Amino acid sequence: MFKKPFTIKSQTLLRSSDIRKLRSRVVEQFSPYATCNTTDIASVLFGTDKSTPITAVRIVTHAGRTVTLYVVNSIPILFVDTVDSLNSNRLDEVLFPTVYALWRGVQIGCFFTPKPVLDRLFNGADLMMPGVISHSGDNHPFHVGTVMGVCGHGSLTPLVVGTALISSHDLDDAFQKESVRGKALHTCHTYGDELWAYGGSLDPPVELNLSMSDQVKKVQSLDSLSEQSLSIISNTDAIDTVQQLTLDKLDGWTLLSGDSESDLYSLVDSEFSTDLVTNTHVAKENLEQPTSENNESLVEPVQVAECIKENDRLMQTAFMTAAIQHAKKTPHLLPISGSTFYSNYVLPSREWGTTLDIKKTSFKKLSKYYKTIEKEGMIKTKEQAGEIRITFINFSHSLFEGFEVPCKLAGNGRCTNETSQLKKSESETSTVSHSSKQAGGKLSFTNLYMPPKGSSIIDLFQEVNKIHPLPKYMTAHDIRQAIDAYAVENNLVDVNDKRYIKFDILLYDAVRTKNEDAAIANDRIRRDIIQERIISKLNKFYQLKIGDVLQPVKKGVFPMIQISIEKRSKSKSLTCVLNLQHYTDKLQDIAHELRLKCSASVSVNGTPIAPEMIVQGSKAYEVCQTLHEMLGIPIPPGLVAVRSGMKPKPCENKFIKIT
């Protein structure tokens, strides 16, 4: 089922009521297989903390089948699929444990098969009846459609999960009648498939080496097994004793008790007993001295916990810094939307060189964080229109006492306390100058013009060029100087009013229009109108200048960055940014910075020629602020940060137009 990549359609956090139902369903389905040492199957799967978030991930397999995964801490634990009902023709939804769940200690019925058969199962094949050496049906009888696992012969680590295609009773009858044909298990999920890779591609845990490969080599084929050897392999008591080797919640596999060795001697004949118990002693010694690889696999959960703890610390530090730097200095800032305070003040107040994502903290959601610190007495909130608003911050709280604002913040990269400013003034100057180089320095542009080929106006410029040489690309100033020089050279300046220029044939053809107006009267025209009409007939170009570096000349009118707020639904708004490709080719870098600053989804759509950047929410101010920091583009005057869902007032400058 998961041999090929699947497509994720949706991801949803389960509510508390849904989590309770899922835990009850897990206990009901898997408790019959539990040993006396396993008191709570749900705790083995989801942890002892019942508030641990569980994500329901809806996927579509390559065959078009819809499956729901239940994920805990980025590891898929269960998946739901449909199987044929035993008593009717309808389909029933059944919980399947992943190999990660089985490795944590959840037990189900298992088939045991040689290793070469396992390799076939990993490639997507079903388990055939001749490949079954033994099964656990004597202790826990199974039926068609029962969820079963497959272990390698001599191993207790399930590597395959599927559904039984034959009952345990029918399978035993087939072995007794020596008519071992057909399929025993339909393979659904295996170690090494795409679902296993989705959980981080973790290796199976350490287990005791109970391999009987030497004895298996003596058997030429499975069909030639004698009744005596078959009864030894499938002995119920032996399976019960071996099943005492269950997964421990923290350290992997537990060891056999001291009486287990004598039980094994009594259950297995002398040919098997010596090797089996010897391997048990060797496995004990190996477990007492784990390898470095095993240590690394055991350290991974600890590293995840440390990462979450560090993100919690960064979140707390950034919030307290924002409260001191902004809310305390400007009391009129409150009340404020929790999401606006987070995106506009908390994120820029994080420590320099760090990233902050609320989803990577233990809180997962911003509302949960605000509720937590409200219980601690740090803030007071009020819910309005489904959104949390911060109404009060308690600066007399014990956490604020002795709190020191970090030296450098991500929002400006400058030192925040006076002592550090004095000590690091030189490094600050170099940092600011370096950042201005990264931003590209001061931004400016020049409009350029060129006469079109084959037009009547080109004759005028040929004559003007003889008097006043012109560059290939002319500015408006060049054109005005050239016209003035042409008028003086040909005595066209009006003696009574030097603002006017008299016509000659070339000048009249250049400025006349189809519908002559009062501007052309008494055979003269004002200089500014001549310049305006001539420029309107020229080809437009522009040249961008970043700092002291001139960019290549491009044809067309200088493109302003268009920022618009659009409503895609009744309650959702999007910020659309156009023409950004004319200023930089690093759109993905800007999108990444906006994700951190706004804590919102940012995507770059459209074609490479005309890309469109879309930011979730009304974020015109944040977009302009980011463009100013990264590219040096000035922020339009009058633009201010607005509350969530509100539209800013239209404003513009030479580079940005907000509508």
C-alpha cells in the first residue's frame, strides 16, 4: 500500500474528545494481546501525558486509496484502512499499527517466516502459506481480516503489517493435510516503505539474537518438515515464553527472567537448546554494552525534547523583550490583537541569529501560549470575535524581575543595553554598513527615452544632434537642453516672452496633434508643452541604480511594486505583491523572511516572468518593512501597521503603490 510515495491532503490536530475515543479504541483492539506487564496500551503508543497532541493526516496512496494516519511527535503510530467484514459484505474501518507502534511494545498476532521471504514482502508481495514457519494462532486465534504482523524466523521484531487471508484453524488444517497452498497474509505496510520513511526512517530496536539459521539450513524445503520438527517450532508454550521478551517503554527490549532458560531447555530438544541459550547469554552481554549506533537511536527523543525546551525559552524571552521594549514604553499600544503583537513585536524581538516558530514549541498554538502565561499571572486577555486580545501585561510579575533584554535582537541587530553599545560601537558600525551592502544601498531609478525608428520626430532629433550632441538613451533634462539649443540656434525664441518658442517645419511636425488646441496659437508654443509632447512620442526605458551600481537599461515604464489586499472569503484576506521580480531575483529569500516576521503562510505563484507573492492576512506594512530591510526600498509615507483583518489606507511613493 505504501510502496510508492503518497500525497498528503490535510493535517488536523485531534480534539481532546477525539483523542479519548482513539485511546479507548486502541485499548479495545490491542489489549487481548497485552502481557501482564503492559497495563495501558494507549500510554505505550501516545505517552503517559494525555495532553500530548495527536495529528490526523489524511493521505491518498498511489492507487487512489484514502487512508488516515495518526501521528505523534512526527512519527506515524496508527493508520486506518478498510477491510472486508467477517459476517457481511460491507467494509469495516480497522486500526493498523505501524512498525513504529509495534517496536514501542504494542503486540499483535504474528507469522514467522525465513529472512529471504521477508525480502519479498518488503518489495510488496503477499505472504504465501508455504512461507509460514509458525504463527501465534494457538494462543490468540485469528480470522480472515485480522491485523497480523510478520517477524523473521528466530526474531521477535515485527517488520511487516497486514491482514490475515486465512484463519488460524484453517491454516493448521492445511499443515496437517500437507496442502500448504495459497496466501496467508495481505501485505499493507512494511519496514522500508514510504510510511516508514515518513516517520524518520528509524531502524528497528535492539533485540535478543534468537536466530536458528544453522538449524534452518538443515531443512532442504519447508514441505519436507517432519511432524516432530513442526510441533517443536509451533509449540504454544515456547511461543508464550518467547513473547515475554517485550519492548520496554524507554530502553527497548526487556530481558528474559532467570527461570526462562530452564523453561527453554524443557520445551526444546537437545539439538536446539544449546545454541538457543548460548545466543541468549550473548545477547544479554551485548545489551549490557550497547553500541554507539544504539545510543544514538536512544538519544533522539532526548534531542527532540531539548529542542522543544529551547524553543519554549526563545518564545518566552522574545515575548518578555517585546513587552518591555514596546508595551511598557508605549502603554497606549494595549489592548492589541495577540496575533498582531506576535508578528509585529514578538518575532522581531527574538534573539539575534535564531528562528522562532510557535508550531515547534510545546504550545503548538499562539492561543494556548497566551492562556498558559495568563494562568501564571503575566497577562490578561479577552476573547473578541474569536480572537484573543492582550489587555494587560503585569510587569511586576516575578519573571520580569531581573530579566535582561538580549544584547542583539533579530529586528535590528543592534545592542539593546547601554554598556554593550559602548563596548561594541565599532562592531555595530561595521554590522550596519555590511547590512546596507546586503540591502544594496540607496535605491533610485532614471527614466530614459529614445526616438522610434521610421517616425517623423526622428528628423528633428537628427538636426538637434548636429547642434547639441545627444546620448543613445536620453533623460528629460537632455531633451529640454537639446530643444533650447535648437531654438536658440534657429532664432525661434519669442522676444516678448522667452517661455514660448516659435514653430518651424520640423518642430511643428514633432509637436502637432490631430486636434489642435489653444496651446498652438500665433505660431508659438510653451517650452514645457513642447517637451511633454515630444516625450509622449518617444520609446520609454528605465535604469535602476542600487547604491553606486547602475543596472542594465530595460525597456518600458519603471514598474512600481503593487501591493493589494484581497478578500478570498468572508473572513480571510490575502496580501498580493506584484512586480517584485524587477528589483531582485531572490524572491524565495524574501518569502522566508516574511514567514518568520508575519508567522503566516507565504507562497510565490505565477510564472518566472510574472511571479506573484501571496501572504496570508493583511500584511502590507510587514511586506514594506521587509523590503526596506532587505532591498533598501523606502516605506510609503502614511503607511502604518493595522490590526488583523483590516485594510490599510491607499498610499504610494516612487517605488511602492498600496491599494
